[in-house]
Amino acid sequence: VTYADGLRYNLSEGWYEFKCNCPIRATLSDKMMTLPEALSKLDAQNQLRECKEVVRSYLLHPQGGDLHALLLEGETVEENTRRKLDTFVDAVSTLYARMVGGGDGSGISVLLREMAEKRHVYSNGFATSCACLT
């Protein structure tokens, strides 16, 4: 299946492809690296907290999620907008943390299957609200 900007996945073959090659600042190390590099360096004990910092950096990057306009300095940011962005970052981070954790049956193939079968928190399948993942 092809989605977004040419990204692909195949549940029956068990693979997922994503492209994230813009350099982001990995907050904890203060080094510039791509999203996949940053995700691969997550500390298992602090994985979700670190993942949130990395994902936020990627989503705000102009060549990443390009959501930086939501939080431009000098402009009033509605609390509702900030809350929605935080909820989205939490949801994406939860998904990435599960994908990266992988080995315990929580990898992307299992995650996509749970969504497709509307299991666990994904009672609305792929239409499940991001707020359910925070």
C-alpha cells in the first residue's frame, strides 16, 4: 500500500518504509541527525519522553512535519492550538516508541494489524482519535 508522499507498507510481508532525511536537533544530545537516527538512539528506560522531544523537533521542522508556523515566536498561540499540537506529538511519539521497541510484539506490523482489526485502544481503527494515544 502506498500512502502520503510515496511511503509504503505491506502487512502480509511484514515491512514498513518511511523517509525522514531532514536534519533535526536531537535535544538530549544536542546533535543534528535524521529522525530514524534519533529514534535508533533512544534510551529504553526513557524512551517515550525522549521520543516526544525528537518527534516534536521533526514535526516542527520546515522539511519535516512543517508545523512550525503554529508556534512562531512573537505571535499569540492559542492554548487550544498548543494543546492540539501536544496531543498530536504525544500520539505520534507513542506510535514511534512502539515501532522502535518492536521485539516484544509491538512493532509496526502488529500496530497496523491492531488498527485494522480495531483492537485495544484503536476501537475506531485508523480513524481513532489521537487523543486516545496520549
